[in-house]
Amino acid sequence: ALLISPMVLFNLHRDGLPKLSKKEWLMLPAAAFCYAQMTTVFVVALSMTSLANTFVFSNMTSLVIIVSKSLMGLPVLMLEASGSMIGIAGGIICSRDSSSGPSDDGGNEHPQAMLGNLIALSASFGTALYLSIARDLRSKCDLYVFMFGIFFIASFFVLAYMVIANEPVTFDRDPYSGLFGWMDPTPNRLPLELFMAVVINVVGTLGYIAVLKYFDPIVVSTIMLMEPVVGVFIGVWVGVDTMPGVVTWVGDAIVTIGSGMVVYAGAKKTELIDATKAVRPRLDGNNNAPGGTVEMLHTPVTMKRPSHTKGKDPQARSHRKERSSTFSH
């Protein structure tokens, strides 16, 4: 939030506050709660189940959106549904490969794995709601102003959870429990926090919300499955990971194919025709449009009458005159 605050102040000074209704203003903290929920439960699930299971169950967002649309009677493109299923399958393959190594303990490493899986799955529902609300508000609110509100409000939800869960919280710059511990100048605090803020939040999170102006949430949620694919190469680049095995390469290819299918379907679906210039409200005496009725604008078409004399014989002209006289009688 602090990183994008200069852009927020500039845009507010230029455009003012967003023109939102009372209901839409109430949806902003709801979206912030969903954002805080999906990020917090991911971390909670990591302490109860494996990283592979956490990734798989927290990235079922596209499936949640498809099922929700079906239950609500909304149309779902076959290419979108099949592409998201293929992408999830590829993510499962990648996760199974990363978790196939032997356990360090040799025993039951995650005794609360089932509960952790359910908690991770709840992140998919939070992400689906967050993307759906963000899609509705994105076109009515500046991107930086919207994301500043999300980050700012979500931080208080996360703080409330930490207090309720009896997590150690101090109002200082302690690198482990301090609310301002991220300001510690050690290499694994302030520099790492700045890197995460720029790459993850500005490029990643803001990028997802920015493209919601052009794509449906199901497209964005499926693209999120590409995160571990890119993460593998970043891990190898910074020297904290090794090159993946054959199974991971196969899973990455499947994720890429599924994501491409959903993006293609979303791009075809968003090719809309702007017909606002072809309709106008049917106004009553008070300049109101009752019932939202619209009236089509009819463009007058001028047609040239054919000449009665040019290129026609006298018998044909006489026949037309007789027929015209018959109709008039």
C-alpha cells in the first residue's frame, strides 16, 4: 500500500474519489476480506499439510467459478471448462512430482493433512469471490485507488486474525513479531520485502486486477496456475532450486496448454459490439426512462426510384398505369 501511495494521491487529486454507489462502497471491504482470507489461509494450510497439497487445493478457483456459474444458470464455454480442467490436472502433476521425494522424518509428517487440505481449499472460494467483486468494481474505480483500498483494509483483517489466533504481535521493528519488522535493514527483511512488494504485489497482484477489465475471472484464475511454472525458473535463476524432472516438465506443458485454451476462449468471448450509439432511452414527459425501456434508432434509407421512361417500352408503361389505376379503385 505504501509503495503505490504516490500514484494513489496523484490519481485522487486528478479524478477525485470513485463514483460508487453505497452498495459498491460496501463491496470494497468485502473484497479486501476475501483477499486477506485467501492469503492468510494459504500460510495456515502450509503448517498443516504439504506444499504440494496447499498449492493444488488453493488453486481450484477456476473449478469453483465454473461450478458456481453452472449452479446459477450462467453460460460456461466448453473451451473454458475443458481448459481449466486441463490446467488443474497439470498443476496436480507438478505438485505430485515435487512431493514424491522421501520425507525427512520417515513417518507421518503432517498429521493434520486433511484439515489443512480443507483450509487450503477455502482459499479457492475466497479467490473466486475476490476476483468476481474486483471485476465489478474495476471498471468504476482507478486501479491504484482500488488496490490501495484492498491492501490497506486487508492488513487490518490480517492483524485481527493474528490477535485472535494469539500470534506474537508487537508494535515495534522486531524482525520476527514486530508490525514494522519489515523495516529492519537486514538482507532478509527490508530488501526482500521491497522485492516482494514490487514483483509480487505490483507486477503480480495489480496485473491480475488490471486484466480483469478485459477478461473474465475464470481466465485470470486459470492463468494463476502458471505461477509455479514460472517459479521453477526463478528458483533456478536465483540458485535456490534445481532443474525440474521430466514429470514436472510434462505438468508444466499441460498447465500451459490449459491456460492457453482458457485465454483463447476468453479473448473470443470479450469481442463485443458496442451498440450504445444505436439505442436511446424512450423518455416520458419528465425525461425519465420508465422500466429501462430503450428505443432503436432507425436510420432513414433513401432509395432511388427507377425511371419510368428510360430504357422501357410504351407497352410496359401503359401496363403499369393500368395496374396503378386498378389498385387505386
